[in-house]
Amino acid sequence: MASELAKEIVQMSQRQDRTSSLILVVYSRSTRSRDIRNEQETMRITAPIEGGKLIFRISFPIPNYTPILGNNVHDNNQLADQTILDYDAENIEGAATCIEGYMSYRDKRDAMLFQVIDNGALGQFPLSRWTLEENQSGKTGSRVQTLQKILNVLLVKS
């Protein structure tokens, strides 16, 4: 009897799995508006619940590297498959640091928040937009803190 009650309490306390109702898209200012919808041009961050755990799911393309005379040569026109990283929601700083690193390396400075529609596509219009410049001294700490605040927006219940 007591064990059944304990199981029922645990089941009630677990979050129900759901997809994310919002998506954060990180892109370069030079990206054309039609390319913002292209997964090969942007980093995308969602906050689904899977297995009862709230996570930040970060996906982004990584470039292919071609070995030439022992060196890795970057080819901007050849992108590998999407890389997907999952962070527990409690590790918001880790997720923000990952995003900041991608922004610094790939010259991405802007982010837009979209609603996710039925088939997982971006809604027609962005809900919010942020310009995320590094501070003048070149330190990235303040941008990571700003990204943490933005990531909190993804945690809204649908």
C-alpha cells in the first residue's frame, strides 16, 4: 500500500514530456532573412521535457575539415550534419557558455525567438530579437549572463 502511494507521488511529481513551444535562433548579422530559417546557417536552441527532465537542446552545423598536407582546412561551403547537445536545465550557465562560444567562433551576433508551429517549423514572425555584442574589453562574461536570461524565456510552459 505504502509503496503504491510512493510510486503514485513520484509519477505525479514528474513532468510530462513535451516539445518546446519556442525556439531561439542564433545567426550572423550578414545572414539573409530567408537563411534564418535554414538549419545549416543557424544555431537553434529549444527547451523540451524528455523523460521527465527539462533540457536545453542546442543544435548547430559544424564545418567539414579537409586534410591537406597535414593541415585542417576549413571549407565554409561544406557543412557536416547537425551537432546536437543536450544540457540539463539546471546547467543554464553551461548552455549559455556553449552558445557564446559558437557565437564567437562563427561570428554570430544576433538571436531571434520564434514560436514553434505544428510541424516543428518556425512561426511566421519573430517574437523577440536580441543583438549580443561582446563588451568592449573583449570579455564574454556579460554576454554569457545575458544569454542565461534569454534562455529563461524558453522555459515558459506551453
